[in-house]
Amino acid sequence: MEEDRVAVTGVGATRYALKPGRIKSEDILICIDVDAESMVEMKTTGTNGRPLIRMECVKQAIILFIHNKLSINPDHRFAFATLAKSAAWLKKEFTSDAESAVASLRGLSGNKSSSRADLTLLFRAAAQEAKISRAQNRIFRVILVYCRSSMRPTHEWPLNQKLFTLDVMYLHDKPSPDNCPQDVYDSLVDAVEHVSEYEGYIFESGQGLARSVFKPMSMLLSHPQQRCAQDDLDIPRSLAKKVPVTEAANAVDHHNGNNIQTIN
């Protein structure tokens, strides 16, 4: 049964049909960067009064993500990989058991050295697992947490092979003569657009605050089959920046949203 809705533009109205479809359960591979930059101290302090380490904050955000995702649908499943020079499995067996998933993260820590990352093996593993997921009427997603401010990731992948969706959370240092987070971000955007079956999201932050990790992870709870384009994404909105209705009505929009942004 089709559901008719009305989309209003100006003074006219256009009718369109929204076809029903089954929202499939997800198999989600979370890949965490273990480069030395994953061990950078953040501006946020922990309960012991010491600055949080980027890796510890990422793990806490992932644990919260898993619990929230399973509360939405207990049939979602998770596996984990790490990224150094290339990707390696941390936990290959997909599970819907939160405790088992969390246990896989407890001992995870970063390396002491830095190197350029090749995402090709990660994409190959994802494509292979995605075929298994499809056979079970599920969809496959990769969430990549990337932490290198001066190392652009590389990959080799066919243009017409899109078997999974890639999301990226990019945590970086402030731009300086010693790094190039904008170039890294642009490379990650290219990867998302290159491999994603559905709309892939990419979020970045150089603030060094815990909320800059938890906020994008909460937005990644969105199911790929139910997403709008990231250009149209405007949540969560900041209450501090909420514009009164009278001001909003008279305001002129000087900005056009796009997926390529400037890092400051």
C-alpha cells in the first residue's frame, strides 16, 4: 500500500508517493584507528581529574552507541577491526550481545608509532562480509574512527562496487604547519562517496572535547536506509544558537550546505 504525502514549495503543492519498504537489520563493522595520535590527550578531564585520552573517549562513545543501537533493534550485530598501516580484525564474529561487544574493546590501546593508512584491506573485508549479510537479508555498514592529522589515507577500489555504507568520524588536531587535516578530511570524503551503497556520513572535530566524539556517534545511530543527504542534515541543533521565530523569518541564508567543509 502506498502512502501519499504533500510536499509544499512556495504557494503550490506537489504530490508524491512514498513506497513502503522493509528496514533491514544491520551488521556494523567498527574500525578504530590505533595510530599514535589516537593516544593524544583531550581538553576534557575524566573523573580522576586527568585529561581524557582520545582512544578512551572513543571507546566510551562506541559502547554507548552499541547499547543505544540495540535498544532500537536488538537484531543489529557488531564486529570490530583496528587500523594501523592497514586494517586487522579485532573481533570478526558479529554479535548482538552487548557484553561480548564491549569486552572486545576493553584492552584496546594505540600504537607508539605513526604511519600512512591503507583502507583497501578494510574495504575488501567489508565487501566479503557484506555479501554474507545480503544473503541473510541484512545490510552492512562500516564506521571508521580516524585520528591522523597529517596522514592522508589511501585506498584502491572499483568505482562500480558499492556493497556497504561507510561512515567516518574524524578526530584531528588543529591545523598547523606540521599537519594537514583539511587534506585528510577531503580524502576521507572521497572514500565515503567512492564506496557507499547508501548515504554515508562523515563528521570531523578538532575541538578535543568529549562532546565532539559523543555527538557524531549519536548521529550515526541513524539507519542508512532512512537517511537524508548529509547536506540536509541539521540535527542536533544547538539550543544556544536557536534563532527566535521573528528573526528566522527575516533572516537571509548566505550559506549553501555541502559535504566538503573547511576545517579551522
